Amino acid sequence: MHIVVCMKQVPDSAQIRVHPVTNTIMRQGVPTIINPYDLFAIEEALRLRDTFGGEVTVLTMGPPSAEDSLRKALSFGVDRAVLLTDRFFAGADTLATTYALATALRKIGAEFGPPDIVFTGKQTIDGDTAQVGPGVAKRLGLIQLTYVSRINSVDTDKRLIEVERRAEGGVQQLQSRLPCLITILEGVNEIRVGSLMDALKAARATLIKWSAQDAGVEDITKCGLRGSPTIVKKVFAPQPRAQKAELIELGDNPGDALIDALFQRQPKLEGELEKLARGY
Amino acid sequence: MSDATKAPAASGRAATKKALPEHLKSYKHVWVFVEQERGQAHPVSWELLGAGRVLADKLGVDLAAVVVGAKNEQTQNVVHEAFCYGADLAYLVADDLLKDYRNESYTKALTDLVNAYKPEILLLGATTLGRDLAGSVATTLLTGLTADCTELDVDAEGSLAATRPTFGGSLLCTIFTLNYRPQMATVRPRVMPMPERVEKLVGRVIEHPLGLVEDDIVTKVLAFLPDRESSKSNLAFADVVVAGGLGLGSPENFQLIRQLASVLGAEYGCSRPLVQKGWVSSDRQIGQTGKTIRPKLYIAAGISGAIQHRVGVEGADYILAINTDKNAPIFDFAHLGVISDAVRLLPSLTEAFSKRLSPHQRDRLAS
Ligand SMILES: Cc1cc2nc3c(=O)[nH]c(=O)nc-3n(C[C@H](O)[C@H](O)[C@H](O)COP(=O)(O)OP(=O)(O)OC[C@H]3O[C@@H](n4cnc5c(N)ncnc54)[C@H](O)[C@@H]3O)c2cc1C
């Protein structure tokens, strides 16, 4: 079985700060991590490989420094890492990103065998759109199974797969065919600690690095900023509300003082809260 | 590819000019995809009809509801509801193959409609269904898609201005799809206010065939297991919400939030780091990547008020914030603020509330 995981290196958002005057993101010194949602995809891929045999390839599009995250993935036991990196990819929105990833996936298929399953995380923590997985599936003509919480069975002979998919208000049990693209839900597994062997291999491994041309991109205008139909026209700080919060002091009996202050300003709330507390 | 977008990344200027190719100029009207699962319309669809109404009126065009589902009475009902929530007309693809949501069949239904009737704006809910569908449709149509918008408007040139929080900081960005059609956007539930329902007769309905047979669709639905009522948190629709953030300092202290919520008959929630640390389950997260809430009262304790949190709570009627830092951003949008250690204040607040509210509980037991 050949499984490919698309992953992204993202800034560790917990540590991002915005410059108070210029409103720009201060990236210096912000550590980068594998998009946390992608770890579930990597683990799921490794489990399938452990069961069915085969190989797991990880693919990422990003700056040369994304090598760090690929090595991290190798240390979990992934077999092969591909870095798609080129200045032409910069500034890509989801449509341009899916063009580049789909092109590279075709090339991976040609060089290392066509994937049976392509995994992505549910979404990234920086872009946060959850749209790249579906876009890649569409471009490659793969069946798409999103928000998958469980893979119930894979039949490699009949090329069938059964999964559980989180839907609105319930879970769908789906049967579909390989090859397919799966976006995996968070929390469904826990990324393994790789073996010492894998850690050593990861440190020494040669990564596969492809430029746009290497990957087989035919139309460079479909990449990066140029290939992006969406345009960010304006970046701005949220308008402070005309009025800031009224700050109050509470004294010795803070609980009661706060409730008094609240009901004084919002008399209607008193009745509402009483109704609620009575359990209606 | 239009010339307008060939500007180099660095300047970026020329790329922001509108130069709509001739063949896209006939795209007109605002569409809302009305999401239903098993005959049950998702409320986000009505919220989007409310937002779509404003856009359509500004542009002087029609607002259309798009309904895709099984050929039955429930689907007809959803069409009727769409008119009551403000649609001028409806596009309907009704076929029993559409009983369950499946990406392949729904993508075909919606892209065929777009290609046949050419809307300029297409809005979908940012739900599991809407996100699954929007990505496939936008990629098929090779157009732009702005996900999880918090504000929609049209500019002087009549282009959709879709605003969403941008990554990693206290910033918003406004995104345009100037030279492709339709302009697609998704909006999360509860971000837009619910418009008033006005009883109306069904208006003009344009039916379109699906053009598929079951054998064309690879994926089969073996079963649908509905969520247990009890396991659903009612956070998004609660009248009062109490939430805690990292300022509480420990998972044990989060108990103080649950206790206050319990006394008030409220729902409890949290900021994202608490979910990431595993203190609270993810269905309790409030904000851009969690739930959007619109309660009458929101109490936030030990939450700094980062933009990703703020966009989830701005629809609250009244916000009370408890924070030790008088410069915390939450005080920029809260109504009432207390500069205090939440771990010390919360127990006395809970006690005071339970004293004031409990006499009624005794009344109820007596009667
Ligand atoms: C793409 C993306 C999506 C995100 N989505 C969300 C989201 O959906 N929801 C969300 O909440 N966040 C989200 N975040 C994270 C967000 O940027 C903030 O990091 C997060 O909201 C901060 O959580 P916090 O306020 O609990 O913690 P902090 O920012 O650490 O704030 C803690 C606050 O507690 C105060 N405090 C400390 N001690 C006390 C005390 N004893 N009593 C009272 N106050 C005290 C401090 O003054 C401080 O203001 C997202 C971030 C990104 C990049």
C-alpha cells in the first residue's frame, strides 16, 4: 500500500505576537511546528502501513526551512519525505495550493507508485480553511472522505474502504473505493514516539526537494500569488468598540457587589437569570 | 488568467484592480446554499439568507435559495422555509439519490446549477457539510473561496468584500475574488444574526435535474448514527455562557467555571489553549475555530480576548470580563470589567448568585 500524507509546517500560533504599532506579525523567533491536525493523519497512515505493509510518503509545500518538519515526520517512521519549494509558490491561496500539491502528487505517483490513500489533516491552525483536502481530491479525481473519525476496514483486493465520517448531528458510515483522499478528524489517535532507529535515519536521510519545474508544473501562472483568485486587499486591527468596558471596584463583598452592578446596568437580566436558574 | 493578476508578488498593487473577463459579466444575483441533513434545515442557512438579503439589496439583484435534497415533502418544506426567511426565488434539485449528503452527488448538483444560472455570489455555511462541499465546488469552478468570514459587504464596484480573522494575531483581513465568478464565501453558524421569519407563500421555484444514477456515485451510505441528545452541548444557542481561559491557572480551577454555570443554568465554555492542554473537551471551545455564541450574557474569566476568541463572542448582548490585567484586550469589547483574580472572585460570585436565585428553586419545590 502506498499512502501519502500532505502536511504543513506552521508557526506555533501560541507564540505569535502582533506588533502593536505596525499591526504586522512578528515572526522573528517564532518556532515552527508540524500543523497539529496533520499529526493525526501521519499516525493513521503509519497504522495502515503497519497493518497492510507498504510505504508512507509525506509531502509538504513550503519554504526550505520546512525541512525541519519533514525530518520530524521521518523520525515518526515515515518512509519518504518530499519538499515542494519554489519562490513561485509564495502567496498561494487554497486554489493555487491545491494546484501545486496535486501536481506533486501526480509526480509522486509516477515515481514511487500511485497512492492508494492520500491523507490530510482536517485543517491547518494558520490558514484554518479546511478546503485544501477537498480541492486536492477534486483536482486528482479522487473520492473524498472528510472529517473521518475512524477507518473501519480496508480491503486491498477489492479496493474497498469503510469509514465513519462526522456529519452534522451524527455519524455517517460510508463505504467507498480506493484510491481516495481522507481528511482525518483530530483526537482519533495519538502520534507515536518514533524508534531510535527512525530518529537516526531521519537525521541522515536525504530529502527529496522539488522546484515547480521538477514537480512537473506546466503553468506557473497557476501557482502562488498569481494563481490565486482571492486577493487580500486590506489587513487591519479590529475596531475598538466606541466604548471600552466600564471597570468597577468591588470592595469587601465582591460577589454581591458584582451582581448588583450587573443588574443595575442590565435590569432585564435579573428576570432572565431567575427564569434560567429555575430550569426553564 | 487575466492580466490583472500577473503583477509580481512584491508590488501587489496591480493585482487589486478589477478586470472581470467578458464571459463572467453575466453572473448575477446572490445565492445561499440551504443546507439540510435528512430533511432538517441547518439554522445557518437562514442566517445566511439574512446576510444575503443585505448584499442583494445593495446590489439591486435577487436573493436565491439553493435547495438540494430527496424528492419529498421535507425538501418542499425546506423550500417553503427559505421563502419565509427572505429568498426571492429558489433553485431546487430534488432526487432521491440526494437523501443523504454525499460529496459527489451534491457537488454535481451545485456546480451544474452554478454553470446553468450563473450567480455572482454564493454563500455556504462553514459546517462539516458546507466545508466539504464548498472546497469541491470552488475547485471544480476554479474560483475563489473565502472561508469562515465574520463580515460580508459589497464595495463601491459591487465586489464581495469578505472579512475574516487572519492567522496568528489580532488582525482581520478583507478578501476579494475580483476576476472570477461566483465569489464564494463560507460563514460559521451564529456569526450572522437570525433574521425574522415571515410567513410567505412559496414563490418561483426553478427545478433542475441531477442527471445521475446510483451507479455513478462511488460512495455508499451504509448507516447514519444520530448523536445522542445528551451528548450535544447547547453552547451555541445558550442564553447565558460562562467561560474560562488560561488565567485560571489549572484544570482544577476550571471547576469554578462549571460551578458558576451550573448555578446559573448556563452553558460553560473555554478559550482554545484549554482544549489544547486537554483541560476541557473541544466541543466547549469558543471562538474562530470553536463555537460562535450569541448569549444574552457572557461571563469571561481569565481570558485575554485575542481576536480569534473575540470573533466568537461579539454577538453577545452583554459581556462581563474578569481579568487581572487592566490592559487585557478583552476590556476593549466587554461591557463591564472587573480587575481581579478570577480564582478568588468566582467562588464568591457563585455563592452570591446561588443565594439570590435559590429562593425561587425552593418555591418551585414547594409548589
Ligand atoms: C488560527 C487560530 C485560531 C484560533 N482559534 C481560537 C479560538 O477559536 N478560540 C480561542 O479562544 N482562541 C483561539 N486561538 C488562540 C488565540 O489566539 C489566543 O491564543 C487564546 O484565545 C488565548 O487564550 P486565553 O485568553 O485563555 O489565554 P491568554 O492569552 O494567555 O490569556 C490569559 C489571560 O488571563 C489573565 N489572567 C491571568 N491570571 C489571572 C487570574 N488569576 N484571574 C483573572 N485573569 C487572569 C491574563 O491577564 C490574560 O489576559 C486561535 C489562534 C489561532 C492562531
